Amino acid sequence: MARVALVTGGTRGIGRAISVALKDAGCKVAANYGGNDAAANAFSKETGIPVHKFDVGDFNACKAGIAKVEADVGPIDVLVNNAGITRDKPLHRMERTEWDAVIATNLTSVFNMTRHVVDGMRARGFGRIINISSINGQKGQFGQCNYSAAKAGLIGFTKAVALETASKGITVNAVAPGYIATEMVMAVPKDVLDSKILPLIPVGRLGEADEIARCVAFLASDEAGFITGSTLTANGGQYMT
């Protein structure tokens, strides 16, 4: 029987690539999204993957959203916590609302989603939880104390929950992408990209969303059953751990 996968932020960018890769790997996939109805509907029409709109930063919305996914597709075997936003600004200029928004979407959401699927995974004796962190959660980044804090916290969450669930057949891992050629990165002015970003990447190029998706598909597979509590870095050598 095909395993059921739910990908948050799963209709655009890296999330879109992950949703498609998991479908290609044989999973029944549902993709969550937060706000862009046009993009989500176009994604669903193109891929045949059902989409579910709810706010991953809201605990009760996650409970209701997951219940709907499970009613429509089946019990969730694979959870990919990918949803994320940025509100970049140096700390001395950052507003509390900008801090709260990023922490809610990028970190609290991971608790919200995982809390509502882990009991079912424990009862069934199987689960794959993959959290999308970031190179900037590993090394920090100017103007991103909110984002870096959330992504670093996600790595700690991954390790703790991996310890708690390993005996129940559940693995919990993180993937930390570097600079990937998504809409957000490609919106950076070309001169900045060429002079400030690419020279820092030893392989000399941006990553592709499909490359991150393949990391996730592997961690979701049976072949990765002995890997848990790990962070897989995929950054072209920009930051080595």
C-alpha cells in the first residue's frame, strides 16, 4: 500500500519539488499551503496532488487540517515540515511582529504539525518526519536573527524528537539547504548574486530544488531506516559541518 505524505508549504519552490518527488517515489501526497490560492490550484491541476489550505502556525488549524487530509487520503506516514517565511531586518530595527511571524511559521509550525501526527505514527509503528532547516540556521546570517533562530531551533527539535521516537519505528531528520534557485533567491539582483553569493559556494552555482527533494525522498524511504536525528547539509560546500 502506498504511504501517505503531507508536505507543508508544498505547492511552490522547494516544497513543490518535494511533493512531486514523493509522488514519483510512490507516495500518496497531499500539499499544504498558506495563502496563494492561484499558485496552489495551478500546482494541483498540473500534478494531480490535492492541496489543503491552513495556517501551520495555528495549533488548532493544524489539527483540523491534518484531520481533513487523513479523511481524504489516509493516515500520514511521512511528514515534511517545509513551510517557511522571511522577514529580514537587523535586530536593532526588527519589530516584535516580524520576530513572531517567522518563529510561528518556521518553528512553532513544526511542533504543531508533528504533535498532531506523532500519536498515529507511534500506534502504527512507522513514521518519517523530515524538517527543512537552512544553512543560515547552522551558521547564522546578517539580518536574519529571527529566521536563523527558527531554523537552528528546528535542528534541536529534530534531535530531541528522534530520541523520543526511535523505538517506535519513527525517524526524524533535517535537511539544511544552502542557496537554491527558487523565486525568492532569483529575485536577488544579479550583480549581488554574482558578486556576493556565488563566490561563497565552492561548486560555483546555486542548488536546484530537485536536489533538495531527492534528499527528502531518500530520508522518507525504507532505505533510510537507520538514519535518525541527522542533519543533511546540501549547500554546495558553502558551509561544512
